Amino acid sequence: MNPSENWREEKRSAWLYRIISDAESGTVRQMLFLELAQAAERQAAIWVQAMQGATPEPYAPDFRARLVAWLVRRFGPRAMRSILAAMKVRGMSIYNVADHPANGHPMPTSLEQVGSRHQFMGGGNLRAAVFGVNDGLVSNASLIMGVAGASDQNGIIMLSGVAGLLAGAFSMAAGEYLSVRSQREMVEYQIALEREEVETYPEEEAAELALIFQAKGMTPDAARDLADNLIADPDRALDALTREELGLNPETLGSPWGAALFSLVSFSLGALAPLLPFFFLTGSVALLMSVAFSAVALFGVGAALSLFSGRHALLGGLRMLAIGGAAGGATYLIGRALGVTLA
């Protein structure tokens, strides 16, 4: 990125900081964003010097910046923090902290503690697998029940179930790939910008980081000492700036292809449960077995989800069974009505 583009980025950030500051009027965060706006203006001045005499035109926010500003005024900075982080607006991590009790996420007081609360503790793949199985199970069970209500021909039911499994699995895989890929590109772009800025003006970056630490409850002296220690190590400085300024966690990013494959397999496994009996049985026996397989799977998935929600496993299983059963029952009755009408 050339100096003029960097200058524009900093000017846009400063303009958005003031919008956020106005939206936070009367809160402790108002002054933080005003000071960040001033810091961005100073950094923009550094890029003006790098232009070697070329004077940029007065900054005018583009359509994207104005749209984001309108959204911030309408919904508040907290709701827009992901979009703001993507536009190089720092300090978004303070909203993540505000979502939790202070004693649950204490402010780091040493270099080693920075980023430790962001570390991935495992279970993410398991959680994704459970939700993927749940999506495949509910959607394909409902589809099969609806087709079974309209027709008692085993071949039609099997064809519909296989089509639902394949269409859903590939759709989920494609969506997961695009989602993870887009997220990675956004984070990688922001990290590249931060790396360039740490190399260009480390003192200004340390000052911004100290402001954010203060906003989270550290004393000014302790915040400045911690920020200075971080900036002295470029790799750890970049990691801290990515987390604390942008509110991003690079460790949570996975492979787009891995996410797509994981989604495809987990969805397929869930979608296979209500379909499996029709490969070996026919007629009402196959339908009853499909209902039984689906019921057991729904209860199991609901109980597994309780591991992440903190609810009682029995209640979680019964709730999922009720929701999935209602969906399957409704589609069966609709299919039955349509089958009678079209016959």
C-alpha cells in the first residue's frame, strides 16, 4: 500500500473514531475514541511526510464510510464492531470485555498474560460437528417425512432423501468455505496493515495500545509499561495489536478447505440417519424405523448441545426432540395433504 492510501486509511479511521465517540457520549469510552482519533490524525501526518512533498486533497469520507457511520448511529458501535474492525478501527476488543464480568476476564498485568484469555481451548471442532449433524438431521428428516406423507413409493423417498443429503451437504460446504475464506482474507489484510504500521511508527502504535489497556482498567503507568514491552518484540507486538486494537483472534482461523470438508461430512452423517432404514426396508416399517432413528438422533444431538449451552442434558435432548418432531410432523402432514390433492 502506498503512502497516499495509508494516509486515506488513517483519515477514515479518525473520522469513524469521532462518529463512535459521539455514539458513546456520556460513557467512559467516549474519551478513548477521541484520543484514538487524535492518534490516527498524527499517523496520517506521518504518511503525508512520506509522500515527499505531494499534498493530499482534503479528506472526504466515501460511501462505505458514510454507510458504516449511519449504521453506528443507528445500532451502536457494539453491534458494528466486526465491520468497524474490518475498516481498521481499533479498540473493538473493549466491547468483547464488556460482555463479561470483570472478574471473569481480568486485565493482563504482564507480557505473558496478553492474549492468554483468547487462546483456543479446544472443543471448537466438536461444537461445529454437533451443529452440522443437527442441521443435516433436521432438514433431511423433515424432507423425508414430507415426501413419505405424499408418496409410499420407496424409490421416490430414497431419491428425495439422497438428493436432500447431497444438496444440503455441498451447499453447507460451499457456504463454510466462502465464510472462512472471507474471514481469513479480512484478518490477513488487517494484520498486514498492522505489521506495516509497527515498522513505520512503533511509538504511536504503543500509545494507542496503552489507551486501550487503560480503557480496560489498567493504570496509565502500567498500561504504558506493558505497551512498551510489547512493542519491543515485533512478533508479540503484532499479535497484541491484532487482538487488542482490532479485536481479532488469528488463532481461531482455520483452513477454508478443512472447514468445507468438516461441514460436508458432519451434515451428511446427520442427514443419513433418517434415510438409512429405506435402504433395507420398505413401506410403513421403513417409515417407522426412520422416525425412530431420527428421534434417537435428535435426542442425542440435543443432549450433546447441552455441553456447550450449560443446560441439563435431558432437557436439551427433549427440547431438540420436540422441535425436530414438530418439524417432521408438520412436513408429513403437508406432504399427506398434497399427496391426496395430486393423486
